[in-house]
Amino acid sequence: MIANTAATDPPADLPFQFLEGSGWHVLVTGGTGFIGQSLVPLLADQGVRVTVLTRRDRLPQALRRQNVQAVNSLSSIPASERVDAVINLAGARILGLPWTAGRREELMRSRVGLTRDLVQWMATRASMPRCLLSASAIGYYGVQPQSDETPLTEEGAPQGMFMSRLCQAWEQAAGEAVLLGVRVACLRFGLVLGHAGALPALLLPVRLGLGGRLGSGMQWLSWVHIDDLLRALAHIWQALERSPGTAPNFYNVTAPGAVRQRDFSRVAAAVLRRPSVVPTPGWPMRLLLGEQSDLLLEGQRVVPARLEREGFVFRYPQLQPALRHLAGSGR
């Protein structure tokens, strides 16, 4: 179990530990991505046998372990081979290319389509996986008015915009596994801070002395340190083992300390010892990216209500220590 220590005095080392015992076999989709390349070695180092579903011919060097194998299709896993859990992290990069009709279809296919394929594959197994941990995102909540300081818990309602509809369909596809007797958790990730992912691009203008507010700067930014995300996965797996498994479970995987974007820029500049005075107007992004610009110019104040209710303790609940760790050390 993950240590449950008072949030006012967290220990320096809060461990990552999946279920006790040996012989576990876990299937990871998206294992060669940012989160996967941190998760798979941790699982392997704890003696878990990991199968990574990937289109690559070879695994990256960081994932090469004796107990890690790659497959290019689900059909490559023998039906008689036991798979204890599935961690579904796959999905095409959402920020970047404009959301044309073709791009939206690709985003849906890479998330919703693959998740449906996973559930259909589970139905063919001689024995069902014990649980499915499936990624989602706080885009589920749409956008929150910048004047609204209401914390959004897992009971918050979705909206009708594309990023919310994408997450709704993604979670619905994962939830179908409940009908097979599989325990399901849908994980609504905030902005994941680590040495890869979005953070290097966010910090680049700050490092160049150009960091300032983006748009109004009042939009909420809900984030989580990669170490806490990985520990949350372990916590949720353990929680699923105690769950009756009759309905999907939903978790906000964000740090308690959501910030305004202007405060993110200010804290980042202070950590990197750079000025934070040059604002970036929002209208060029809206012109270039359309609705996708909401990911940068709007936001949501999302809180990890369920994780905290279950006693999970964040190593990095506030932004400044998280950025200091990432700026001052390697993984």
C-alpha cells in the first residue's frame, strides 16, 4: 500500500508500489509515450511482466528489460495467456495540428477506437483481466469561465465541445469492460509535468526571458507531477481490487494546487531565475488553432477529490516545489 501520511508533513519518499506478490502480467498501450516510458520501467523493476502494445519495431532503450516484451497487435497475445491488468495510455497527440474533420477522426480513432478494440479483445480471453485503468483527460469538463473559482470534482458535468465529447466517448468505451466483469477506472489527467511531454515547450519562452501571461492569464491550469501520477496509478489499482466492479470509477488525476496561467508563468520564471514580463496575446492562437486554442487560453480548476478522499498523499501538491524538482534534477 502507498503510505498514508498527513498532507501537512509528507515524507521525502512516498513509494510507487503496485499489488504485492509476484507473477503479475500487465498490458500497457501507449507504453512508448511520455507517461509510458516512465511507467513501464517502474513496473518491470518491481517484477511485473509487461507487454507493450506498440507500432514500433523495437522498444526504446529505456524500456528494454528482460520482463518487457512488445507486440504489434492484440492478436499476438495468446488467448490462453493470463493478463492481470490493462493500462490504456494510447492516443494521438492532441495539441498541435489543427482540428480538421480528418484530425478529429484520428483523435477519436486513436482513443475511442483503440479502447473499443481492447474491450472486444478482453471478451475473447480465456480469463478476464482483473482491471482496466484507462486514460482520459480533464478536457471532459470543457472550459470553465475565468471568473469562476469553483473547484471541479469528479461529479462535474461535461460540455458539448469537441474535447469534452472526445473524453466522454473515450470513457464510455472503457466502461463497457464492466459488462465483462472487469473493474474499470477512467483517469482524467491534467497537464502532466515532467522532463518530456508539454512542459519543455511551456518553459522554453520562460528560459528565453519571454515568459509572461498567455492571453488574459486568468485561465485555470490544473497540473500533476509525473511522479504523483505514477503513484496515483498504483493507488487506483489497489483501490480497484477493493471495488465491487459493478460500475466504472472516475478519478481526477491532478494536484490539489491548480493555478492561474499567469501564476504558472510567474512561478516558472522565479524557479528558472528569468523575467516574466512579456505577455502573449491570445488572438493569434485563436486564429491559427480555432477551438483547439481553448486548451491553452481557457481552463478548468480541477481538484483530485476522490484521491484525497481515499487518503492519497501528493508528493508535489503545490507548483513551485514540483517545478524546482523538475528544473533541478533528472529522472
